[in-house]
Amino acid sequence: MLSLAESVSFCSAEHGGCGYKQPKYRKVGLGINIEYQDDNFDNTRDRKEPLWPDQALKVLERISDEDLKLMGCDARVGRPDWAILRNLAVAPPPVRPSVLMTSTMRSEDDLTYAYQQVIKMNNILKEQREKGANQTIINELRTSL
């Protein structure tokens, strides 16, 4: 059985859309890949690319309250764009204390280690963007998260 989203093949220009053929979305690992189908697509770009959270956020923010109601969602209680994290809340150290390995050795807990990895990767991404790295390198870094 096709869902409503699968049965729509063009973005309605009369409702503020672009009028182009809808792209195909595929889940690959933990990410989503997007494949553009339209003949008027910019040929200087690759037709297949990863869908990044900032792109998904823009799409989800454009869903009207009326459309949310048709999809069975209440815009006052929750919207799909609220599911995308924009800020990461960091638990204070008392919640994630060091782990005692032996009587003299201590180690950080798993959550502290995960925070360190996120900060490290964000710093690498920021550094590469400032250096003017090409999009392929940045995409590889983003997908290695």
C-alpha cells in the first residue's frame, strides 16, 4: 500500500513548492540519501547526495499546521522539526562521575567520552570549512560521525 508521500510525484507550485519532480529518499545505515529525479536539475551537482540534518530541518519547518493535522499531528503539542537536535544538552560532571579502575587509576565514563568525540569532530569540521576544503572531504567527515 502506498503512503500519501509516495503517491505524490511533483512538488505543487501552487502551494508554495518548487514545481519539480519529488526526489527519492533511501535510508542507508544511520543516514538518508536523496536522489533528485527532475530533468531540470542542476547538472553541476551530483544527483545523489546525503540528506543533512539542516536540509531536513528546512523541509520539516515548512510543513503547515493544516498538513500536520491531516497527518495526525497536533502542532501545539509536537512538530516533526522539533525532533532534530539543534543544541546538545551536556550533563554536569556530578551526573557523569569518573570511574574508579583500581585504587590509584581513574577513567572517564562513557558519556564524557562521547561528549569529547562530538567536540573533537565538530572542531575538525569547523577547521576544514575554514580552510576551504572541498565538499567531498566535508561529506566524508560528516558521515564518519
